[in-house]
Amino acid sequence: MALVFFTTFVEQYSDHSHNNKWQTLLDIEVITAKKLKTALVPLGIQCPDYDVEMAQKGIADANKWLHLPWPTLINTMVSWVAPYQQRYQQQADNAQQHQDLFALVADHENAIYDFLLAEQAGSAESLQILQRFINKHS
């Protein structure tokens, strides 16, 4: 879902001054998806490259927000991402098995959430948060 969501913003968001941010967010999704698939398939967990239902949900979510100006969009996304960030971090903290996979998902969500908070605060360092994730996990 997130891959399609961010791809939709890369391709269609009206304020092109943020395309580098959308592309970097998409890069994080691609890196995370590849690493998860590499780890999960040997465990017998199927990871299709494309899921129609999830893609449709990603497009529908993006279409709800494509028209929003950047500050409003960031505020909306902070509220949207916060519960996932908290849940994934808690799962990583409590993981008894496959801690590296839970840590990857938590790192992924933490990077996105921290980026959004930095954008919300008007920080010029927001992209560096995403780049640190990319550097760590590439």
C-alpha cells in the first residue's frame, strides 16, 4: 500500500517543490519492502510484489490528500502515522523472535514519523532523517 501511496504523490502531487521528499519516502518503502521480502520468504511467508487490494487502498488514501497544501498534508500525515509508529516501536521492543525484522519495521516507521515531525516544525534537516535510514539499510 505505501509503495503505491508514495508513488501516487511522486507522480501527482501539485506542489512539485516537494518531489525530492516524496521520492526519498518512496525509496525508504522500496528498501524496506526488499529487505522484508528477503527475510520473510525463507520463513515461508509469501510476499507478492503487487497486491491489487492494497494498491487500491494506497491510491484511495493518496487521492484523499493530493489536493492538500503541504502544511495541511504534513499535519494530516503526522496524525495518520503516529499510531503505527507507536505500535511498531512497541512490537520491536517486545519482540522475542526475529528482532531484526521488527527493528527494521520500527526504524522505517520512526524515520517517516521523525521526518514528518521535522517538516511540521519547519526544520531544514528533515531529509537528513530519511537519508540516515537509507544509509543504514542500503
